[in-house]
Amino acid sequence: MKIIVGLGNPDAEYKNTFHNLGFMAADAAAEKLGAEFCTKKCRAMLAETHVGGEKVIIAKPLTYMNLSGESVRELINYFKVSTNNLLVIYDDYDLKAGVLRIRQNGSAGTHNGMRNIVKELGTENFARIRIGFRPMNETMVPLIEFVLSGIKKEDKPLFERAVTLAGKAAAEFAGGKSVLELMGQYNGSAVHD
């Protein structure tokens, strides 16, 4: 069994913000796998499907970003899944806009949602897909405000492509492709490719 978690904030006001790139990628993964978000469990919206006979859960925590780990821990415990079968997708300011970076494990960096997941799970050993959103030109807006700002119309195609690629990679993870294979295929991917 696999669990794919996209991070974000549930309220409509956050829908088109950088901090919701994980939610958008979860939607893209669900669409790719023909699943719909229609169940609420473990303080998350869930889409459930089967890939090659294996159950796959795609989750969007409803705990708000900074407490994402509480929902993820509940999901891991409820479904009795090893963190080896967990994939988390989230936004990352440390990467250029539209760039994907997949890793098997690692620190949470500056991301509060990931810090909370690492804290709640007690491990950094789970796969993740980071979607970069650092602008080409440095912004004077404080990071805490920038992550919650809306994605500009002219930047939407870049992020739509990044989210689609992240969703495709997550669907391939669900289908059994190894994280190392995904890293080779997607790392550095962006609209400029």
C-alpha cells in the first residue's frame, strides 16, 4: 500500500497560492490515477484507488500547513503503512520556480509543514517531491507573506506544468517505480525543459 500526501491549506482563500502547490499536485496525481477526493478520514480529504492490485491513498491534510504532521501520522497509523511507502509533495522556496526535486529522505529545511511531519513521524526517512517557487527576480515581500500570495496569471503555465509533472511522478511512485528512478527522470524538470 502507498500513501501520497500533498501539503496545503484547506480554505478557498489559499487555493491559488504557492503554499498549495502540494494540494494541486495531489489533485493531478488523483486525476492521473482516476481517483476522486470523496472521503474524509484522519483529518484529511482522501482519494482511494488501486494500482496493479495495490491500494493507493492520496491525501490532502485539513489540519493547515503547520500541523500537517498530525494528519500524516494518523494516516500512517490508521492504514498501518511504513514510511517507506509514503510520498509527500510540497512547495519549496529554496528551488527555482517550476523546478522539481525528488529525494528518498532528508531534512525538512525551512518548510514548517515538513518540520511538523518529521516531528510527528520521528523520522526523515520518507520520499518527497519538492516544487520550487523562488521567483527569477528576488522579491522584497517577506517569505511568510510570499508563500501565501496568489500565483500570477503570467506564471500559471509554469506552475501548471510543474504540478502536472509532480502528479505524474507521484502516480508512477504509486505504480511501483522506485524513488531513484523518479529522481533520474524528474529532478530538475521545469517548464524550460
